[in-house]
Amino acid sequence: MIAISVKNLKKRFGKIEALKGIDFEVSEGEIFGLIGPNGAGKSTCLRIISTILSKDDGRVKIFDYDISQKMEIKKIISYLPEDAGAYKNLKGIDFLKFFAQFYKEQRDFNEMVEDGIEISLLKERLNDKIETYSKGMVRRLLVARSLMVKPKLAILDEPTSGLDVTNATQIRNLIKKKAREGTTFIVSSHNMLEVDYLCDRINLINDGLFVEGGKVKDLKEKYKVSNIEEIFIQVVG
Amino acid sequence: MVFNIISKEVKELLTKSTIISLIVISVILGSIGKYTSNSEKELITKKTNIAVYDMDSTDISLILSNSMKNFSNEDFSKKSYESVFENFKKNEGIIVLIEKGFKDSIMVGKKGEVRINWFLKGVGIFDFASSDIFENVIRISKFELMKNILKTYRITDENVLDPVKFKNESIMVKGKIFKNISPKTLYSTLQNQTNFIPVIIMMLLIMSGSMIISSMGLEKENKTLETLLTMPLKREDIVLGKIIGGGVVGIIMAAIYMFGFYNYMKGFTGNLSTLTDLKVFNIFDYTLTGLSIFLSLLSGLSMCLLLGLFARDYKSAQTLTLPVSILAIIPMFLTMFKDFETINLPLKLLVFIIPFSHPMLSLRFLFFDQYQMVYWGIIYNLLFFIILTYFIVKIFNTDYVITGKNLFIFNFNKRKFFF
Ligand SMILES: Nc1ncnc2c1ncn2[C@@H]1O[C@H](COP(=O)(O)OP(=O)(O)OP(=O)(O)O)[C@@H](O)[C@H]1O
Ligand SMILES: [Mg+2]
């Protein structure tokens, strides 16, 4: 089953043409990487897929739904914005409960919160206010928030940026684990090591245009390199 | 869903530290009120320092000096001028000098001269209030003196001094007649029973408004708004949840604040004798006014939310309550100085389109049985709120909430108009 289908997607912000016609497909259960330098249009693309930005042109389908069926799509996706923060005055646990409330029709509330607690690894710190958390703790809370609802599709915009190796690895392993359990992931990243480790397939975009894509292994063979960082430099640089 | 957002807003905005600081302010205000009310009481019961030096020493000057001495704490005339001077410089009081030739002047039809030197403690309201007491003493003593001078002309009928009695029979204002009352009493009765409303409205607006605006700023800064927008709920629910949530927090905070403010105000008005209750408003009047306040609050809060949408982050959100408070100040002052009926048409329109005018004017209209005006105000505010909220929901459905750009673009190709 195709989880995401994007065809000729275009988006401009005034004079800036952020997406100049992007195509890709993501199969169910895959971890798909959207890769590209700063300003390539990754976040814009993910925001359109998460229904919060409108597209100018092209077609986007999420599972069986057209992107215009926002409410249906929102029920099965979960989106983690780039550089997201949390409500600082809330306790971690209340933060999880607040967002779990919205999915009560989809899943049992208590199960969701239990899952959130487990994923976050924050244990008793969940009873503290979020303003007392470190950056890594906030990120774990946010990832827990987005995965506790067991979405069919998780859209994560740079989920590990700014985190240390331990925290980043924890989150990567978590994503892998959830993918095995059936969640489809679309992840954006700059970190080629992460992409190498995490993604089944990637799409390299630059300046709003597709430049290269495919299975990580195949790409390495095609360019005869040992890591994708070199591919990145070859095609973008 | 709406309730979930409301309860989150309350949890997020009503933190322990804000409540504690509010309570502290409230208590401080209350105790200032108590302090001022005590010093006012002192004024009424206290005798004052009056030193009278009678240089004339005649029967007529004696009447004046004795009458004045009656109001003094002690008889200072036995003490030396220098010691009295030093004493009054530290405390307060008046030194009265009755000039030599006082009686003679009066007897030849001229005015007798009395010199007064004032010693005041300061220039605050209550420092000056003490001068009122002196003025009163002077007035009473003068009357005493006049009575006695009349006696020397063999007129014993005191009525000559005040022969006319003016009786306020009725006042006709805005088609309504009030019996046995002076315009001044009418005015102050009306003021006493209605002037708390603008204060309540300003308080609610400033409290709730800043809550909503900063919560919008925070949501943008932390990208929680983006997350919220991907939740399976209608955007109307987010908008309403924010408005009502901010309103609830504002009402709670304003209630704490009002408690202190009420005690503070009591300090100023508590001792004034309660004026005749001309018309006590009934439950229906208060219900209408309450409804009017509530709807204008909703209108104000939707305005704040709209402004909050334009804020990029928490910091830039902070100053945005100002335009809304100014909007509330306009009708507050306009209606303080003039009646709605007596201002000119452009101003009338201005007052009418500002949502906060209606609750401020409500009780005054009801006082004159102008129910229609109150109904119109309520209808107007309801429409204002609905239309503005509809407008905000529209904006929530555009990219603007996320990008902060291109709010009013017309995209003809896609037939996607904003309006
Ligand atoms: N709100 C906006 N207003 C105007 N231009 C924007 C806006 N958001 C994005 N852009 C522009 O669109 C282009 C793509 O931006 P986008 O954020 O999608 O890039 P990105 O690939 O996520 O970059 P990064 O790796 O730095 O996060 C950039 O040129 C950016 O300047
Ligand atoms: Mg980005």
C-alpha cells in the first residue's frame, strides 16, 4: 500500500519558489528520508503533507485520502515540527494527556498515555514542569507525544537535530522499533550518518527540486562511495 | 475538545507565581484603602490647632476669638507666639491675628480685619482636607459674630441672615422626573451605582487580553500551534477554546484583583453617607448588564486573539494589549464627561461601534428606562463577536497562521479567495 504519494508538488512564498515540482512515493511501513541542504524545501514539503500548509499545485495523497480531506488525514498522522517546543508551564504528564484527549476516538486514552510515558523514558520527571527539562528531555517528550497515538504515518522534521549522541540514538532506535510495528515514517534530516542508519529509502532535494533518490544501498553502489555524505556533496555541491 | 483546550489554557496560564503575585498586589491595595479610610475618619472627629491672638480686646473681637477657640485642641493664646509658631511648624494649625481697631472698623461700616497664617503638613489630598476644617471653623465663627453684631442693632431675628429656603422640588432629565433631590445628589447617586463597571471591564480586558495574546505568542514561538493544527479537531474549537480559556483565566485573576480593589475603594467612599437610593436596579437590570459585560469581553478577547495572530513570538505579543485597552478608555472617558445623548453624531457612532461602550453605558440607560439601547448594545456585541470569530477561523484556515505572510492574497488560478 502506498502511504504517501506526491506528484509535481509546487509551493511558493511570494517571490520565493520553495517547491518547484517534487515527486515521490512512500510505501507503508517504510522509513523514508527527505534529505537536502538548508532551504531545500524539506520543511515546506512536510508541512504540506501534514495538512497545515496549502499546496499551490500538484497532487498529494495520504493512504486513500486526498490532501484536501484534512480531518480524515489528521486522524491517522502525527507531525513533529522542526525545533518544536512544549507548553513550558505544564507538567510533562499533562502535556501528554492534553494531546491524547484529541485521539480518544481512535485509541484508548489510558493506553495512549501509558505508551507516551514509556516512550518518553522520563519516568518520574514527567511530574515536573516542562520548563525544568533539558533540550533532550523535551525532545523525547515531543517524540513520545507524536508516537503514543500509534499513527499510521509519522512526519518528523529533523527529529534529532541538536541532540547528543545518546539522545539521538535513543530516538533513532525508537523510530526503527515503531517502524517494525507498522508505522510509516517520513523524516527530514541533514545528518547523513543518521540517514544511513535509519532510512530505507531517501530522496535528495535541492532548491525545491528532486535531484536523486532510491534505496540507500543502491545509491552507494551507483556512486561507488561508502557513505551518503559523499553522494550529497557530489549531487548538491 | 473545546473543554480540553480551555482546561489546558487555564493550567498553562494560571500558574502559582501569577496567582501569588496577584494576591500580594490585592492585599497591598486593600491595606492602602484601610489606611486612607482611617486617616479620613480622623479628619472628621479630630479638633484642630487654632491659636487666636486678639489685639483688639473688645466685646466684638472676643466673640470671634472665643468661637474659634472652641474648635481648638487647647487654648494656645496663653503660650508665646514663638513657641506656638515652632509647634505648628512641626504639626499643623492656623494662627489667627485679630487686628487692633477691629471693632471700630465694623462700627463705622467698614470691614474688620483678621489675619490668618496657615501651617499645612503637605500637599496630598488628605493634607488639604484638613484645611477644609479650618474653613468650616471660620465660617461658623463668622456667623456667630454676625448674629451678635445684629443684636447691637437691636435685630434679634436670626432669620434675617438666611431668609430664603430653596427647595428642590423636581428635576426633569431625559423625560424622567425626580422629586425632592438636587442635581448634585442625582449625579453622585448615579455615579456611585454605575462607576464600578468601567473598572471591571478594563480589569477583565487587560487581564484576559494579555493572557490570550501571550498564549498565542507562546504557541507560535514553541511551534505548539503547528502541532495543534494537525490534531483531529476543528479549527473553530481551537479559536473558541483560546478565547474562552483566556476569558476564564482573566475572570479568575480579575476577581482576585477586584477583591483588593474593592477594599481599596471602600477606603475612599466608605465613610460618605450613603445617598438616597433613587432607583435600586433590579435583578433583571443587573442580568442585562452582566450579559452585556460578558459579550463585550468576548468581543474584546476575539480582538486580542486576532492581534495575537499577528504576533511573531511571545515578546512581540506583550505590547499588543495596548490598542485594545485604548479602545476601552475612549468610551470610558467620553461617557464620563458627557451623556450618550448629548454628544455629537460622529462621536455617538464611535462610542457605539466600540464593543466596550455598551456595558459601560448599560446601567445608565437602564436608570432612565432606556431598555432599547441596552438591547441594541447586546445584539451589536453578539454580532461583533460572531463575525470577528468567523473571520479569525478563516485566517486559521489559511497559511498565514504558519508562515505569517500573504494574508490577503487572491489566488485566481486555484479559485481560492480569502474573502
Ligand atoms: N514562511 C515563509 N515565508 C517565506 N519564505 C519561506 C517561508 N518558509 C520557508 N520559506 C522559504 O522556502 C524555502 C524552503 O524552506 P524550508 O524551510 O522548507 O527549507 P528546509 O529544507 O526545511 O531547510 P532547513 O534545512 O534549513 O530546515 C526557503 O528558501 C525559505 O526561505
Ligand atoms: Mg526545515
